Amino acid sequence: MERRRIALIGLGMAVTPHARSLIDLQERVEVAYAFSPTAARREAFAAQFPFPLCDDLDTIVTDRSVEAVIVLTPANTHLDIVQLCAEGGKHILLEKPVEITTQRATRLVEICEQNSVTLGIVLQHRFRPAGLRLAELLREDGLGEIVSCSTTIDLWRPQSYYDEPGRGSFARDGGGVLISQGIHTLDLMQSLVGPVAEVRGYAMTSPVHQMETEDVVMAALRYESGALGTVNATTAAYPGFLERIRIVCRHGTATLEGASLEVAFHDGRKENVRPTATAGGTGADPMAFPHDWHRSLIENFLDALDQGCPPQVTGREALKVHRLIDALIEAGHSGGTVPVS
């Protein structure tokens, strides 16, 4: 199979698991360029990874041999960069969130569709083996009808994390704990349990952090299936704990905690999935996790290009979690019940 030439756009904090994955996948991909407009970031990246550097985005866009790009820049830059790349005929794998507002995110998805390029979103929690096994159990109806789903995202970020210019702001990040951290678990939750119909809850900035956006959200949910649920998300829970999704069903209960799964059936049977790689990133170092799930996600994206089919997490699919986050924030500020559009 001929290797695909791709480019990395953005060499900041998010690049490491992608670069490690691309080294693992070098039989399938060739990294043609690694782009950053900042010399210091190019130098720091070059000290770790053996990919050709680039300081001009137009070089990537105009190089017809480059078939796809992985975009890892701040969320507020996504729309403009994706438009350039899509109009240049490049397929795009885009770091979450899609954009800083759902309106801009929707426009980004539409641009990719209009230019007939494949768009995948980096929501790698869906590729953890424990989550894949739980999705299989739910599809097979082995657990029966879903009764409730409780999701807890108790993370820790020190104030120094939010002291970086723009971090935790609406202008750069689009929000706080939900869109920057919780989006992974909320996306996985909805992929397992189904769409949320409406939410009611609270959102605030705690005294733990000085930041513009929310660092604590607590809400009650009603799913379209009729199941009930809760969401508890924060970056103020020192020292940081594994995120947890607990799904109560007619025939048993399943608990995803980090990258582990425990299922207890009413008839006494049990099933466990233990990870070969430990989940992390819950504490002060947000990148303290293995790159296994990023590698699986990139493999899925390459498979989609090879087979001419959509990747597992498309732009349209990612818009679902953006709409849920919008409703959670609106409900937190209004105190009312908010439908998920």
C-alpha cells in the first residue's frame, strides 16, 4: 500500500501523541511537513521528532502531493485553517473542539462537505478498548434497556495552567471545563447512551481558579430514550481523578473508569476489561497519557481515506457534543430546563 503524505499543522501541547502515533504508523504515512509559525516551537519539536519543519502554511496548502493534514492549533484558528486546507483539496483530521462556537463549528463542517474532503475530529476516548467493548454490549442488548447514566469528570488543573494567555477564555478556547476537557467524556457518553433531549443544572467559576469561563458544572439530563442522567464536571478536584461513566440497565450495570470497564449482570456474571495502557491527563500535566488511542484514531482516519468511507468521528458527529455543551452552559446560567437542539 502506498504511503500517504500528510502534514502536521500546529506544534504546541497537543502534538506529542500525534507525532508518536505517526512514527508508529510510518509504513502507512509520510510526514511531509511539521508547521508552526513560531521558531521556538519548531526547534523544540525538532529536538524530539524527525519530521521536516515548515514555517509557511501556504507551502502545505499548495503542495499537491500532501493529501491530508492534522490540525492541532488553538480552537479559534480552526475555521480559517480548515477553509484554506479544504479549498486546497486536503483531507483534515482536526483536534477537538471543532471551533469556539457551534455556529463556527457548523460552518467549518459545511466547508469540508462543500469541498468534498474528509473531516475527522480527534475525540480519542471512543477508541479505548473498554469503551469499544461496552458499545458492543449495548448494541447486542446484553445489558437491556438503559435506565440511567451518571458521568463524573473530576479533573485538576492548577492556576498556572489558566495563566497561559487565552486559556480558559471564550475568545480562544470557547469555554472552560466542558469544551476543553469534558468534551471527550461527554462525546463518549452520548455515543454509548444516545442523544440528550434536555438538561437542567448549574455552572460556575469556583474560587479555586481565576479564569473567565466555567470550571464547575453539575446537571441533570433526560435522554431521548427516556433514560435519566447526571453530569458532574470540574477542573478543581485536586489532585485529579479518572473520569467515570456509570450506565444502569435493565439487566446489569456497567462502569467505565478511565480506560477500565467493569460490568455486573443481575444473573451473577461479571466482565472486566483492563487497559494495557493506563489512562492519565487527569492532573496538573494534561498530556500525561499514552498515545495508543490517538494511534487507533489516526488508523481509523487512514482507513476511511483508503476505503472512501467516513471516519468514526465525523464533523457532523462532533457537532452533537457541541450542542450538548451549549445546552449545559445555557442551563447553568438560566437555571431553567434547556432542550438540546
